[in-house]
Amino acid sequence: MKVKTALGKTLDMGALVLRNEKIRAVGNMKVNARGDTIDSNNKIITPVNDRVANKYAKTVGNRSANVIEKKNNYEKPLMAKEDTELLNALDEYATEDIEIEKIKGTKNDK
């Protein structure tokens, strides 16, 4: 990216960044201009790509990065005693209704 200075000169910011990316950055973080962690001799300890990958792995984890097949482990919810008694009573009525319909059907056939 080229910009014009106040004196009218053209300055290529991209070239300036590339030329100085291995130099220690100003501040208290012990990094160079790229973001690599460096020691007191300006040797790279941890590249910025590794730091970003580690942070991403901690944030995202394996859950969403990997596709996991989910098993359909649907369990019926536990019912209250009253609900169970009600269902049993309804089943009795249903079986009685079926028997009545069978009897009606046999009478109509005769």
C-alpha cells in the first residue's frame, strides 16, 4: 500500500513492513513485528502461526472441528405415578371398546 507523506514523498508501507517484520516490536510483550514470541536475543521461540493455532484449538476444541455422528439415544421421560395409572385406565377402556365392537360385528354378521 503506497501512501503520500506530508512532504509529498511516496512511502510503500507493504515494503516497510516486510523489511522490518523480524525486528523487536515496541512494547512489553516480547514479540517481533510479525507477532512471533522472541527471547532477549531476538530468536523466535514460538511462531505466530503456532500461537494462533493453539488458541484456536483451545477455543473451538475437537467438538466442532470434527464431525461426530450422534447416536439417537432418546429416552422416554419418567412419568409420574398418576400419569401411569391414567394410561393403564385408558388401555383398559380401549380394550373394552374393541371387544364391544367385535361383539357388535359378530351380531351384525348373523
